[in-house]
Amino acid sequence: MFSIEHDFDATVITLVDEGDAPLGEDIIVTSFEDCVTIEQLDARTDEVQKVTFSLTQLRDLRAALNLPEGVYRLKPADGG
């Protein structure tokens, strides 16, 4: 299950793990104009862990999810 909310300066997506146990904590993905953050509560420390991706890193991650093992460099969108 997931939810999508549009805030003033960001889009917030919350991913809820509904599968069989053990279940993971909710993941919150927040998309800003210049970056994307991913947050999840660490149940061991009771602290929220946050990772920030630049838009370039996010583009590379998106591509990597659909490629076989290897090292890649994406070409710029303008073809250069």
C-alpha cells in the first residue's frame, strides 16, 4: 500500500509494508525541486534514518534497477 500527498514544496510518497512478517517500517519518499529524500525509522535505535539523492543520482538509480551487472555512465539528455 502507498499514499501520495502534494505539499507546498514537495510530493510525499509513503510506502507501507503489508506483506508477511517480518514487516519493515514505513518508507517516506519526499521529492523536492532539487533532490529526493528517503526516510525510514530504525526500530533498533528509534531514530529516523535519512538518505538524500540528487536528481542525477536518482536518474542513475532508476536506470540501474533495469540493467544487468556492470558499470555504466548515462549519456546526457541532450545527446552530448
